[in-house]
Amino acid sequence: MTVIGVFALQGNVREHLAMLTDVGVEARPVRRPSELEQVDALVLPGGESTTMDKLARAFELFEPLQKRIADGMPVFGTCAGMIMLANEITGGIEGQETLGGLDVTVRRNAFGRQVDSFEADLDFPGLGPGFGTPYHAVFIRAPWVERVGRDVEVLSTVSSGPATGRIVAVRHDRLLATSFHPEMTGDARLHGYFAELVRGL
Ligand code: GLN
């Protein structure tokens, strides 16, 4: 059975484990390098990227994670997890580092203070028949993607309001990232899409 881990030192861990179980994979929390070795793929949840960065170092997961990403492990980064996957960030705190791997520039807390959190219906035109209806997305102090590298596919953008056109979901090969929290609404389509990507390898 396909085993997908959830980085479990900080963030919305339980919700992701439940969604992964719903889409038929074995889901396991990952807190130490030996647990990372046993998963086929990983979810980096939402939470706080500066804390994740520090904890990943303290628990000696930072380098093993970078190595597995470089070796082609599929990763789904959501919100703070998207920040952790980005090669470049703006609006980070001093000394903040990311794992990298995804050729994008991500702006932290991009939607601004006045809209700490909001919800929006998003289209995923490239993701096939299962995505024929909009995906209801919850954004919490969310980042957006300001630059995408040549091989990065834009999966979704905001389609109304002041942030219209902002990129909020991307994929590059085995790396998938969303600005929003797909674990919070009970819509398992993106977890299903990620599980299919992992199963297809
Ligand atoms: N603003 C947070 C950060 O920088 C991300 C928020 C979230 O994951 N909901 O990590």
C-alpha cells in the first residue's frame, strides 16, 4: 500500500492524516528521520513556516527532508508547507530558510493584514473531470506565488476580488503546493490527486 507521511512537528497534522486515509492510502505522522525513510511521499501542512524551519532543524529532519526532495520524493505543501517548498521567499523573517525544491518565489502573508483569512471558490481547469465543479478553499494568513519557474505549472488562480489573478496552486513534476488549506473543508479531491500522482510512479 502507498504510504504518505505528514510532517508532524507543527501544523494541521491530524486533518491531513484523515484526508489521506479517506483517499485510500496509509497515512503516518513523520517526526524523525527513521519515520521519513518509511514513507513514499510527504505532506507539509499549514502552520507557521518559521517554526517549522526551526523545529525541522532541532529534530534533525531538515537535511534528510532536503535530500529526499532532491531524490524525487513527491511532496504536497499547503500554506506554510508551500513556503517550505519554495526555492525563494519574500517577507520571511531574518534567517528563515526553506527546504526548497520548487522553482517559485512565494510571498509570505501576501494577502495582507486586513484579510487575515478568507474563502474563495477556485477552478482547477487542468485537473480533469473530477474538478468540473469549483474547489472551495480556505486561506489563513496565506502566501501567494509571485514567480514561477519555466517548468512549473499554474493549477489555479484567484478569480474574483482584489487578489484576482494571484497564483495559489502550482505543480512541478512531483511537487504540488497550494496557498490554502485543503484539509479543512472535507473536499478530498486534491489529496486524491496527490495520491494518484504517488501511485502512478
Ligand atoms: N503565515 C504562515 C507562515 O508564514 C502560514 C499560515 C498558514 O499556514 N496558515 O508560515
